[in-house]
Amino acid sequence: MTPLARILIERIRETGPITVADYMTECLLHPVHGYYTTREPFGAAGDFTTAPEISQMFGELVGLAVAQAWLDRGSPAPFVLAELGPGRGTLMADLLRASRGVPGFHSAARVTLVEASPRLRAVQAATLSGQAPAWVDRIEDLPQAPLFLIANEFLDALPIRQFQRNPEGWHERLVGLRDGALAFGLSAVLPQVPETPAFHHAAEGALVEDNLPARQAVAAVAHRIARHGGAAYWIDYGGWRSGGDTLQALRRHAPDDPLAHPGEADLTAHVDFEPLVALAPAFAYDTQGAVLTRLGIDARADRLARGLGGARLESHRAAHRRLTHAEEMGSLFKVLAVTSAGAPPPPGFA
Ligand code: SAH
């Protein structure tokens, strides 16, 4: 049993079952035993790999898209260049390297990172040591200025709640105890549930998820963009409306029971984009494969391949395929761009 499992069992014994959102929050961000607080989960030695860690091409192309969006909006200066949940800082580092040649972009950018984990903040500081980034705790704390923002696999790490529609009404799925171990159960019938389309359309027996912090994050960014201008790229795995239980645990690159190793496995859920776009003044939405292709990943991959041979060339080709192919990350991952009303479609979208 993990140390955090002991703490949670004691808490549930004393005060009763907790929501899936509370469980996720404790597992990911508990100050002593949380997954993001205690470890650096990315890469071959960790539990999962993300697009910027797979290939430098990801951050380069996203970076040039953001720089082009900034040019398209009249090169406002100064502006906030923000990232939510930067992990090791690789995406921002690749973005900044690729955009070096864009006149005025770097001197106007106030690089600001929203990161909850002190440990990952230190890793980001090392990766971005030449760039003097600033950190804030919340989106609301970003400086008031035009905002150009990226977030890769941020929304999927935010805590979801789960609800089940039974003949007698809606229940919330809770984490409680069975025979002294953590186990899922259901609350009493609820007087009300969130008002997103998935709830309106749920059939009897359906399990429906709600990611309130994701809705709040997109709303806060959309509010800034409506007020000051800018553009935001959200990249995440999921779909328009997933349906069903999508809570998943990954430990050492293998699926794990979400209740088995609290604090020692990564917990995420599919992102439903339908309730998020309702909050944007204007948006564009497509698969990661389609967006990266429009941004020119094939030409960039060929260019990089020229300097490579043998095993390095093979792994470069594999990374290209992994990011774009429909059977890999290409269609499971989606890109949502949020822009101001009346703005032209952002780079990467038709
Ligand atoms: N974007 C990175 C890392 C994704 S993992 C990549 O693509 O590799 C999720 C990141 O979000 C981690 O950096 C984690 O510490 C951070 N995070 C999770 N919940 C957060 C919250 N509530 N506020 C700020 N950062 C959070």
C-alpha cells in the first residue's frame, strides 16, 4: 500500500467517501505524496511520454504557429507568452528556439508559466535558464496584456467528477472503502448535476464526466483574449463528447488500476471539448495529425532527416509517425484554438 493510500483510507474512515475529483487532486498534487509533487514522470524512465518529449518538431511547429498568430494580430508589444503545465519545459524551449528569427517576438514576450508543482518549476527553470520566465499559480494571475498561450496535456490532468444516471436519478461516483481498501461506490440521489450537453443527452445507466477546472481554465483564458486579444492552443487527448468512464492510470508506461497506487501512478481523463468551446469567443478544432500536417511537419521531418542515419533516422521517422498517424497520437489527440471574435482562423487550421 502506498503512503498516500494509508492517508486517504484514514480520511475516508473518519469523514466518509470522497469525490473522484478529490481523489485525483490528492493523487496528483498532495504536497508530500502527490504524483507531480514527488516525481518527474515524463520520458523513457518515467510513466508516460508527451508530444514535446517525443520530438523537437512538436514544439517548433506549435511555436511558429503561435508566432504567426502574433504577427497576424499586429505584433502587440508587450504580450504574455504563457504555458499551462509545462512539465519539463521542453515545449517552451523548442518554441523559443524556433521563433528566434521572428522580428520583435522575443523582445515583446513576457514568458510566464502556470505550474502547480514546485519540483517541476525547478526543472523548468533549468530548461529555460536563458529566458528568465516568471511563474504564477493561476491563470487569473497572468499579467493583463495580449495573451498567446499553449497548453499540452494540461486539461487531462485536471480533476474530473463522475456521475451516473440510474432509473431513480443522478448519483455521483465516489471513492470509499470496501473491506478496508479503496473502492468505487455511488452517492445518494443528487438534487442537481452540471449543465453541460453530455448531461442533457445522457441515457439511463450512462456514466457522464465533468471537468469543471477545465471549463474554468478555458473560460479564464477566453476572457483575457476577448479583452486584450491573443490566441490559445490547447492540445489534449479526448474528443468532442467521450461518454463513459475515461479515468485512467499509467504507471511505468503500463495501464494500472486507478485506485491501486495513489500518488505513484499518473491519473488522467479524456478531455471533452464540447463544453469547452461554448466558453470561447471564437474557436477552431481539429485532430493533432491534421493540424501538424498543415503546419508543415512533413517538410520539417524531411529537413531534419537529412542530417541523420541508422538508428537515429529510424527513431526520427518513428517520432514523426507517432505524432501524426491516425493509429497513434494523430487522431486521438485534438487541438482547440481559442481566438477573439472575428479573427481569421489561426495557423494550422483550414
Ligand atoms: N505540458 C507538459 C506536461 C504535461 S503533464 C508536456 O506536454 O510534457 C501536466 C502538467 O500540468 C505538469 O507540469 C503538472 O505539474 C501540471 N499541473 C497539473 N495540475 C495543475 C494545476 N492545477 N495547476 C498548474 N499546473 C498543473
